[in-house]
Amino acid sequence: AKVAGVDLKVVEGALDSMCRALEDCRDKLHRAALLADEPASTHLKGKHRKDVLKVLQDCRLVMDREIQQQILGLQNALNRKKRTAKKYTIVFVGRSKVGKSTLHAVLTRGGWDAIGVGRQRTTRMNRIYEWKKIRMIDTPGVGVPGAEADESITYSVLDEADLVCFVMDTINQQEAEFALLQHLKSTGKPVVILLNVRKDLSAPARRRDFLNCPDGIFSLDDQNLGWHFARIREYACRYYGNAFFDIIPAQFMAARMAIEDPNHPDSAALYHASRINDFLDILRCAIIDHGTIRRSQTVLGS
């Protein structure tokens, strides 16, 4: 919060200075347009005078419309950052049905009714959970046809993010979902990728097999997670510019079953085997070891 206070003053000063410079430029354009519109006061004649006048008028229109809209967007982003300056915000993004709401429910111990069934999209708005000075925001899905409204809701909250958790699964990785990385790069957002290793554990026999060898599904050889990691890093380099971030595999269903039924004899074993704690360790390091630089990165980058 202390770092954010310093950075926000720098940003405010730069934004105010830019606005004054643009106002001065617009006034000069206005005076130049008036001068060009008076034949007696300029050496420009006929077609040349009309051409110059049109250029000046077009520049004024750009400043009045497009640039003012961009300034308004920057001011809104700054205001959002001010409102959350004393909190550390983690935003969960990803394609629909990859398990973001399940993850949110596991971490917050609530919101089970927001988890979808089958093919339906359940999360249609940003859901915010706060604990002390940490905020976690679950967003609607991105990168699927017909979800433009959902994507705009997701994009609306990214300015507030100090860390973006990109959630994917091992069932169906689509190039369209990686396009969001391009936006995160342009706004200077640090990223961590959480890979939901899908495995149906509802049957007792499958659950027992998983608990007997929990590390089996997390193997990094090419037959298991190796090719998923390679694919993620390939698309990350294409859209984000690099792949220098953590990729943490976890088994969401195991964690969900452990939290939903804490009295079950396998509850503790399921939670440990889910590797959710590996993800939480990464978040702790992100806040404690890198929180200062990432706060500056997200304030100034946004």
C-alpha cells in the first residue's frame, strides 16, 4: 500500500501534465483553424487553404473524441487503482468450465452454488472475496463463442489486478483463450498459470487408485503433463512475449471433495494429493517476495 501511494502520485502528476499539454495543443489548433479560415490573414490560397483547414479540423476532432476517450479510460483505471490501493488483488481468468469457480469455492470455503454443471456457463459476473488485505476475484469465461458480454466483464476488472491467475485444464486447451495473454502483456500484468489436471474421482475405485499413486497424474513426461506444459509455453511466448512464469498443476475435484466433506476419512489425503497447497505457496511468494515490484508494475503498467 505504501508503494502504491508513491506510484499513484507519480501517475497522477504525469496524467495531469499530459492533460494540460493536450489542452494547450487543442487551443493552438483552434486558433490555427480560425486563422486558416480567414483568407485575408494567410498567404494560403484556394485549394491549399481548404486542405490545411480540413487537416486542422480533423486533428481537432481526433483530440475532442478519441484522445479524450483514452484519457477518460486512464482516469477511470487510476480511480479503480486508488480504491484498491491498500489491498492485494488476485484475479482468476480463463475459459468457461475450466474450474475457476471450483477453485474460488475451495479457497474461500463458500460459493458452491456458483459451480456449473455440464456445459452451462454459471459465472456471469465478477465475484469478489476479501480476506484481510487480500482480494480474490472470480471472473466469467473468456475465449468461447458467444461470450463477448462475459469477456467485457472480465476485462473491466483487470486494471485492479496485482496478479492474474490464468486457469486452464488438461481436457481442451484452445488457442483463443491464450489471446487474453496479449492484453495482460500490454497492461503489464504478472501472470501465474494454474493447470487443472482433470480426473473424475466420483467413483470410489478411481478415488482409491488416485490416492494410492497421487503423483502419477502429475508426471511431466510427454505422455502426461509434459506436452501440456510445452503447449502452454509455446502460446505464452506467442501472445505474452515470454513464458517466464510458474505453471502449477492441481487436481480441483480432489480439493473440492475434501472441503465439501471434511469428516470423510479420505478428506485430508485428498486435499494433500490435490496439490492446492503448491498453488497457495506460489501465491504467498508472489505477495511476500514480489509484492512490491508487482504493485509498481501493475500501477504504472495500467
